[in-house]
Amino acid sequence: MSAVPANLRLANQTALLGQLLGRKAASRAELAKATGMSKPTTGKIIDDLMHAGVVEEIKLMDGGRPSVGRPGKQLRLATNRPRFVVVDLGVEMTRVSGLPASPPELERWEVTFKTPTSADAWQEKVAQSAEKIQVRRPWAVMVSTPGVVDERAGRVLLSPNLHWSEHADLPWILRQVWSAPVGLVQEVRALALGELGARPDGDDFMVVDISDGVGGALMLGGRIYQGALPMSGEIGHTPIPGNNRLCGCGGRGCLETLASQRGLIQSLREAKGHGTTFADVVKAAERELPQWMKDTFDAIATCVSAALNLYGVRRVVMVGRIAELPAPATDYLIGVIQRASMWSRFDAVAVTLAPKRVSRGLVIAGIHRFVMPADWSVKH
Ligand SMILES: [Zn+2]
């Protein structure tokens, strides 16, 4: 039996994983120093992680000779073979890959297909993908899915743009293809996890995804925030005064109806009488920003800054379509979010644009959910 309480052990594992995610490789001594843990504690957790196949040792050659003893050995998240099947169930496309414990920096997908309109057709396509990626016994199958997702129950509660997923038993479907546990991850939460270790600082942050929909997720103390309800971060469904548009959630006036890709195109068309694609929105933002776009960005800033003020977070990572807009638009948006956040009266509020890191986020979710807490607290 371990003398260390399970929750402390989990916190220690999380800290170590955080270090390994942010570094290419590190020695045991470096990891102990960086996490503030004792060398024996670090060594014990590393041994467990190595035994589980999460971490691997790289034997460095020192002047042509293999180095002797532990201090010279470097550790990293295992790259040797695919351990997870990751699936990105998108409104337009579904992507599938087999990935090792070491999550990729950049998106990596082996199979991509157009998302069908029924669960049966999707299952068939996924089964075909399994033939191609050849991961025999994955630790887990991790799925990113849009909408309101009850991750604990493995169910999609609401998905305005992918209605069939609400009635489909996604974990059951995937278990017909791979005999492994299945983890559903709400898509914006997957993106937030993908940011872990992708930047040098380890601050708390909020991810805001503005794409087909508008959503957010909070990373606090290296863990993703989860409230009591199977729903959080839904800033896209905050009603905006003066907005009367109907939303896919059943509400009226939601931020999403203005700020999503479709909402932006609609506003352009209402203002100009033309414009049918996102490229037209990009064009409209190239010089002087139109008033409707400023109003929309002000509404985004109100919702995002409310979340920052509420949780005491000073970093925002913006991903999705919004990151594809030209500088006059993104500069305006970043500026209004910073000014609207109360922390800007005291110190800097950082708002950055980033690419989507779905596959990275899914691997990290898989480690958090299925590998890390695994009954180590009661072993030994
Ligand atoms: Zn809504």
C-alpha cells in the first residue's frame, strides 16, 4: 500500500505529466526540481509511468559511449507505438488516427471522411478507418464531439448541427470496432487540453473557439474545469441585448447567432445585400472594420471578459475561424477583450490566436482519464 493519499498522488502525477508535455525530454533530477517533489517521489511515479508504458527512457550517447547510470538518462512521453485511437467527429468531416502517448504538436490525421447523416453510416465509415490505421489494442478510443456533451455518461445531449449524434450511443458504436474504453470529449474542451504544454507558461487560461459554433473552456491549475452540470463554458449561448436571431439551442439572441461563421456571413449580407462565404467576411475586414463587425466583437468581449473576471483568469487563447481574419479585425477583438477585462487595470491580459490542436488534446484527455488515475493509488 502506498502511504501517499490518492489525491496527492494524482496531483503529483498531473504535475509530472505537465512537465513532460512541455519538454521534449528531461532527466529524473530535472523533473524533481521543476515540480518541487522529492527525488524518491518523482522516481516512484516515473517508475509507475514507465511500467504502464506512458513514459520511455532515451539512452543518450555521450561521446560515442552509452552513458551509465540514471542521471544521464532522459525521459519522455512514449513515442514507440500508437496507444490511443483518436476520432474528431466534426459537423462536416470526421478524422481518425492512431497516436502514441506522446501527443503531437501539430494536427495528425490518418483517415478523413465526410461525416454521414446517420449513426449506421458513420459506424460503417469508422470500421473502414480501423482497417487503415491498424491499432489492435488501444488503451482508449477518444472522441471529440460538438454540442452539449455529458462526458461522464458518454452521451451527446444537444447537437444542433449534428442531430443524429443525440440519439446515437457513440461509445457502444466505437466498442463494436475496437475493444477498448471510449471517452467522449466536448470539442472545445479537447482544444483546451491541446494547449497544455504547447506554450512555455503554465498559467490558467480560457480557450474560446469561434467556428461553426461559439464555445469556451477553462483550464485551471492544469486541469480542465468541470462543473456539476454536464455543460460548461457555453459563452456562445449568452443572449445579447438587441439581437433577435433564433439559435440552434432553441433560445433567441445568443452570441453564437452573431459570432459564428454563419452569423458573421448573415450580418454581412444584411448590411451589404451580398456575401455568402467566410472569404467575403475576411474581405470585409481587410481595411476599415464595418460597424456590425465591431458590434459583434464587442459582444464577444463582454462574454469573454465576464468569464475572466468571474474566474480570475488572465489568458485567453482564441482558435477557429476567428484566427483566420485579417489583422485589423483580430487586433480590434483582442483590444476590446483586454480592455473589458478587469485585470487590465492591474496588469496585462494576454489574448493570443492559436491553431486548433484536437488530436493533441484527445491524447492528453486519454492520459488524464484512462491512464493516470488508473488504480495506482491502491497498488504496491
Ligand atoms: Zn443558443
